[in-house]
Amino acid sequence: MKRNIKEDIAAIGKRLYEHRLNGGYGGNFSVRDEDYIYITPSGVPKDTLDYSDILVIDFKGTVVEGQGRPSSEILFHIVIYKTRSEINAIIHAHPPVATGFSIAHVEIDDNIHEESTVVIGRVPVIPYEVTSSKELAVNVQEAIINHNALLLSNHGAITIGEDLEKAYRRMEELENLCKMIITANSLGGIQPIPSDKLEKLYDTIRNREVIRNNSRTDKKRMKPLKSNG
Ligand SMILES: [Zn+2]
């Protein structure tokens, strides 16, 4: 199996911790590489991960390389990869401000801040289910079809991406957006982007995506970031 993928996952654990986007024990991250999923182990603090801690599983959840147990949340990692074929990386973390939104069950609309509209779109709150349960995986699967970031009620957040860097940037954007919303609310409330301008913004994003896709050498399709939900 590929050492560089394991190193990237271990590095993301440290980065999330250092940028206060995740605590030591919380969260789990994975990367899909063809028929395998590289995933963080259970019970190892995410800021001290070594590449050798990362496990490789197949799509049935069976460990094919590595010591220890994979994250208890493997179910939702597997269903996300099955649902979104273009997605190759998943970050689940407990960023404190966004997790506060998940505790208050506050959904985030896509008309609040331009960069967030482009990077993450609308962020729904999915109903509470106990960690690692099949029910939680079902809720995640239903919501992830049309979204790139989710808030899990009373728990935390999930962001996804074509690669680990994109999933990380979405987590960072989500946490920053939540801070912006709190600031706006303390100053009298959110004045949303007008709906006709929002449509224009989405047109701009779509055109940009087309240009970017055309200039890519690997010809991999990127899904537009717009949420339909
Ligand atoms: Zn969690």
C-alpha cells in the first residue's frame, strides 16, 4: 500500500489540531484509492498520528493492512465513497464553533458569505444518531448526495473533497463561516446575498469550473459546488 497516502492522513491530523479544528481524540479521516480506503485508527490521538498508524480497509470494512482497529465511523466513510464517486477524501472533525452550530441545530445557508458559497455551499444539520451506528450512516448518505459539508447534530462536522486538501479547506471554511455568522448576529443579524445575485454567483462558479476542467490534463470531472438541497 502507499506510504505517501498514510503520511498525508497523519499530517492532516496534526494540521487540524494545530489550527484548532479538532481535538486530540475526536474525528477521523480517510482517503479512497481505487478499491481501498486508508483510514485513521480508533483510540489514537489525531495530533500524534504516525503514518504507520493508518489502516487500509476494503469496502466491506475488512482491514487489509495495519495494526489495531479502524475508526468506529467506517460505516459513513464507506457510504460516502459509494454515494459520491468523484470524492476521494473525507474529514470528520469536531471544530468547536461549527460543532456549536450542530448542538444548536442551526443550518447554514449558502447566501451568507461569497467565498463560503463557492467553497462549501449550504450546510444542513442531520438528525442525531449515536456515533458509529447504521442509522447515522443512513442520515449521512441521504444528505451527502447534494452537499459537500454536513453538521451532525450534537456531534461535529463532515467535509469531503476530490482530495484531502480540498476536504481540509472545506473544514477550515466551515469553521470560519460559523465565526462570521456569530459576529454578524452580534452586529444586528445576517443580511443575505440577494437571490438574483446568488444565481449570478452560481453561474460564475459554473463557468469557472468549466474553464478549470478544460485546463486539467487528467480530465477528471469535478462536480459543481452548488447544493441542490
Ligand atoms: Zn465524531
